Amino acid sequence: MTRAEITPSEARTGGSPIGRFAVLLVGVVAVLAGLRWLITPDLEQRNYEFFPDMATSLALESQSTSTVLATGLGQQALVAGVVPRGRLPFHYAATDEEAARAGRELANPFAKDDAAALTRGAEVFRVHCVPCHDVGGAGAGPAVMRGMLPPPPFAGANAMQMEDGRIFHLLTRGRGNMPAMGSRLDADDRWRAVLHVRALQATPAPQPPTPDANGTIEGDSEKIPGEKAEDPK
Ligand code: HEC
């Protein structure tokens, strides 16, 4: 097609089917935009729901108000003395006397040859206790390597004569720099950890991990500040 053959209408639309389609598209979009402007939806209103099903529930939202209950609230207060499932109350305060009482009154619900409890106890110990007490319970964990005051070794006279209940009290309430773990570990896991402490005490004390020439502790990729040896290169 030469220039002379293009009709005026072809010239307007670009002269090709694609060009005409583009013009049509722009027209349609413009018309739709105009309609939308004419309708101007009320943004405060929900869109029309075709199948609401159970999207809007009749149940009260928690924390909402209610005209049914005398308190005017949708949520009722717990009846006094309610014990939540899986969380038995611990009736021993965070004092030495109470720790001694726990030592007299409480016994480990797990037997010391309960293999499953021992396995779980070792895992709890690895995650929650090793940072301070180290794997063998000597009191030279990574936190101590980095300046925390060392906890007494489990093989020491004090820990050896502590009753299970007293250690459980210690894990639950904490003591000195030893953090309270009652909110972090459930009661069963605390008892299993006690079981693991007893198992450690029954085996000869392993040597605490010592940093090698590069200041690296086995199983710990970080260097100890100040103990890093010069690179031989
Ligand atoms: C943040 C460090 C830290 C963690 C984590 C920690 N402990 Fe301790 N632990 C200590 C310190 C510090 C003491 C000494 C407390 C004191 O001086 O009264 C201690 C004391 C103890 C004792 C008594 C030792 C004695 O001779 O009096 C036992 C048993 C014990 N911890 C077991 C555990 C177990 C089991 C865990 C894990 C569930 C654990 N600890 C987690 C720091 C820690």
C-alpha cells in the first residue's frame, strides 16, 4: 500500500486493524470510567454479597459488648478457683523456706529409668540449660565463657544434696542469677530436666569444654573476645 492509497479514516485510526482496536479499547475504557463516575458508590456500604453463607457469624466477638449478660460484656470473667488445663498452680513462693518445703513435699512424677522422659529431659536441658551449665553440668557453658558468673557444678556438694522437689522449685521460681523458667517450660518438662540433672550427677563429671588455640569452643563457631590468637599467616 502506498501513501496515496490511505483513506482519511485509515489515517485517523493508524490505518491497521490493530490501530482500530486500540481506538475502540480507549473508547470502552472511557465509557466505563464515565459510568463509574455517574454511579459513585457509597464507600461506607458493604459490596453486595451474593452468597454470604456463614461469613457474618451471629456469635459474639471476644471483647465485644453484649446485651444478654448482666456485665454488658461478651466475655465472662473466670469463676474463682478455676485451674486452666495443663497448668497446675504452684503453691510455693520464691523464698528459701518455700524451696525447702518443696524439697520435702514434692516428688518427681517420672521414674529415673523412664527412657522417654530422659530423652526429653536431655533435649530440654540442651536448649534451656546448656548455655550456662554446659553439656556436662560443670557450669562452664558459652554464657560463662563470655563473662557470666559461673553457676555451681551439679557434681558439687550443694547440688548433690538438693532434693528433686527443691531443684523443681529452683527451675520454677529461679534463684539469684538462675532465671525462673515456670512460664517457659511446662511442669512435666521441668521434672524431666530434673531427671536429666540427676542422670548427669550419676555419671563421672566430664571436663568442661576448653577453647582451642584459636579461642574456639567445640560446637560453637564464634570466637571468644580477647582470646583470639593471631592468625599464623
Ligand atoms: C542464665 C543462666 C542459667 C540457665 C539458662 C540455667 N541456669 Fe541453673 N543456675 C544458674 C546460676 C547462676 C545458678 C546459681 C544460682 C545462685 O547463685 O543462687 C544456677 C543454679 C542451678 C542449680 C543449683 C546448683 C547448686 O549447686 O545450687 C541447678 C540444679 C540448676 N541451676 C539447674 C538448671 C537447669 C536444669 C536449667 C535448665 C532448665 C538451668 N539450670 C538453666 C544459671 C543458669
